[in-house]
Amino acid sequence: MKRFNRFFLLMFFISLCPAGHAYKFDFITVGDVVEQVKKKFESLDSYQAQFNITSTKIGKKSTQSGFIKYKNPGRLIVEYQNPYGQKIVSNGKSMWVYIPSMNVVAEQDLMSDSGLFSSASKSGLERLFQKYHYRFASKEQPEKITDGVKKYTLILKQKEKKSGYRTIKLWISEDYFIERARGETSSGKEVDITFSKIQTDVNLPNGIFKFDMPARARIIKNPMIAEE
């Protein structure tokens, strides 16, 4: 009798399902989001955006702003409006950081693993997610942000305690573009980066990624620059 009752209940629930339809579970995992972010970046030929950076430590706050342009593979230029004239240029093999207030150029060879220097690439994102444990920041994903727009929010935690950011929070658009990142170092410094007016697959001439060495600038070769 019990076996018959179970069979009857099973047939009853099956009868409630519309004919020709099956159950479909629409949900996305944090791993799905990470893979989509990497695929998104890999598919881009180029992009440009405005950025704002806020750094806070022991109650002291500083801000930076400017424009970033990227062209595959590995070409990058970051032009600062604040501080005015500061510049970062990469041709994919080397990177130059120009600080006009000090008349200094840091010239960095880009190795296979150069921390933030190589993060503007699919391989850089691969290493980022390899070095950090990651999870969703909340149960509801994508979650509603204060402006009403939904974004995927991820918390990244460093697997091994090293220099750089111990934790990172990412805000990712529903079309899988990282629009904001906030990192905290072991020394308590917090850095918040936001990107706006993002344009993809724009025409960027190769010539803009050529670095012209300023006259009489002091050159520092391959400095050991921590990620904080």
C-alpha cells in the first residue's frame, strides 16, 4: 500500500507538469561569472574608459583620475588628469611609469607574472583568480546596487599572505565587465577604483602606446614595486 501511495503521488506531480516541458533551473555560479569575465576580456580588441581612484589610510584620503586605453595584446596607456601629467605606458613587453613631480621614469620589464603590471590581459586575470579564493558577496546575484542597477559582486581573498591586496571586492556588470574594484592591504590601506564611460572595440592607433622618454628624467630600471 505504501509503495502504491508513493507511486500515486509521483504520477500526480508529473501530471501537473505541462506536456512537452521539462524543469529548467536558471542560476549562475561564481565560477560561471569568473569565466565570463575572462572570456569578455579575451574577446575585446580594445577599450577606453575614465577612472577614479580613492586611496585611504589612517584617515588620510587621496584621489586620482584620468583616462585608460587598452589594445590587445597588452598595449596600455593611462593618462592622469590628477596628478596632471603622470602617465603609464605599456607596449606589452615593457612598461613605463612617469612621475613628473619627481622627474622620474620607472621602466619595468613585464615578466610572466608581474602583479598589477600584467593584469590588463586575459593571462593577468587568470593569475588574479588563481591567487585568490573567490565567492559571491551576497546571496542575491546579481544584486541591486544603490543606484538601482544590478551587478555581480565578488569577494576575493588572498590564498597566501604576500604583499599587495589581502582582500578585493569586485563589481561586475551584467555583461561581465569589471566596473569597480576595492582592495585592502595588510597595512590597512584601502584603494577603490571605478571605471565609467566605458567604450569597447574603439579605434586606437598603435602609435599612442609608444613612450617618449622625457628629457633629463631619472630612469629606475625594474623597481620592486609592491601591489599596494
